[in-house]
Amino acid sequence: MKGVEEPLVKAGVSRGKVLSVKVPASSANLGPGFDSLGVALNLYMEVQAERSEKWKVTPLSPSLSGFPRNDKNFICQIAKKTADLYKEEMPSLHVSVQSEIPLARGLGSSAAAIVAGVELANEFCGLQMTQSEKLAVASRFEGHPDNAGSSLFGGVVVGSQIGDEFDLTVLDQIQFDPVLVVPKQELLTETSRDVLPAVMEFQRSVQASAVANQLLAALMTQNWALAGRMMRADQFHQPYRKALVPFFEDVHEKAIQSGAFGTALSGAGPSILCLAEPGKGEEVAGELRKLLVEFEIFRLQIDREGCRSSWS
């Protein structure tokens, strides 16, 4: 895995050795790329873990204080389930977690936790998983590959699932400045999924697919105006979810007014991802801070490294 120092097989993980794992946030869909397109962002979940007599989780961020502090914690559960998949026994760990990723805001906090859990199992059980194996395991836990793939590989990614096979392509040539508008209120993914239709009429689905393809082409050729139009033309999820995010239209108008070329619900929402041309993100963020005083505005970067871990 990228960034791993001194890889240790299972027999060599002695007490006192500490594994540090750093996982970026992610924003999925980018409008029409439903459950397929994603981008890693430079907000991070950081986990440190070492062998222990019993499971213990220490939250280092206030937002994590309400989560279980034993092996019922989601990260620990993922680690144990991953070890089980490989017929190994996960050792008890003391896990410390801090996170900059806002919870239930459409920024892949659960996917980051899943990627971290998979990495704990890989290192402490000596699984020697490939990146493709990590993607497959994390995506099965997450349900789709866009968030997990972004957090694992970094960059702008296209993920797909056909049967039990997961594929992911990292598009290093795509460049833009992400600006994130984060509201105070949460929106659970389950709630946001419930408003989506069970089926879509064939011709409409063909058109929706074409819009997603055109978005990718526009981003790759830096046709910013076209990219913005395609983000706006999504038919897969935003028309249904916007009812749960009543400020979406106002944020969109002000983002375009401030110089962004496009906006989209970040994942399931309610955060809104605004895209600016390279070099214009700071200007867009500054204007939005004046216009949207009730929101948090993050001027971000695309994280290009993905999950990284090291031993000390």
C-alpha cells in the first residue's frame, strides 16, 4: 500500500509497535455520477492502534465521543469482519481516533472508517492484501465503490461493480478546486436513500447515463461551462434529494455568482460541493463566506495519496 513503512507480517507485530493510518474524506457522485464518481478531499480521519489485552477505543475528537469505546466501535467491527473473511483472528487493540470529517454530512465518514478498519486487519493479521482486494472488501461493506475507492486510492475516481467484481480508475488528469459548503444539520444516508425511486424509465436512464459520461469528458477536457451544466442536469438522485436540502438552490446560485463553475450535493448531502477552475478556489471560498454566513465554508484540495499507513 502507498506510504507503508516497514511492513510487518502477523508474527512480527509485537506489543509496543504502533500503526498509524490516515484516511481522506470523500465526496461522491459529483452530480450525475451516482454511486460511481468520487473525489478524495484533504479532510482526514487518523487512527493509531497497538496490541492490547482488550479492545479499547479512545476518541480524540469531540464528534466521536458518542461512539462505542470497545470492539462494538464501527472501525473495530470492520477490522474483525475483514480478518474473518481471511479466516484469521483479529487481535485486541487499543485504537485512538481523531477526525476532521464532519459526520452525516455526505463526506464519506463511514467509508473512511471502513477503509481504516480494513487496513487495521491487513496489518495486524499480516493479510498482505493488494489494493484491489482492499477495494473489493471495503466496497462490499460500504455498498458501492465511489467513497471507499476515493479514500483508498485518492484523486478523482470512477468505480463500478459488476456482479462480485469491483473496478476503479483514478483520473489523475482531472484538476479542479473544491470548495465545500457544510450546514449545521445532519442528513443520514439511509434517509436520503429512502427518497430515491425504485425504478427509472428506460429512456430517462439512458439520458441520465449520457449526462454522467459528458461530465467526465468535460472535466477531462477542462470545458468548465459544460461540466457545470452536466452537474446541474443530473437525473439519478439530486432531483429527489433536493427536497431534503431546502437551501440547495440558494447555495447553487451564490456559488455560481462567486465564480464556481458547478455545484452538486456531496454524496447523499446535505453538504454541497462547489467546483472552481484551478487557482480560483480561494476567491470562490472568500465570496461564499460573505454570502453564506450560517454555513461552514472549506477551501479544500484534492487528496492524491489516498489511505496511507506507517509503523513506529
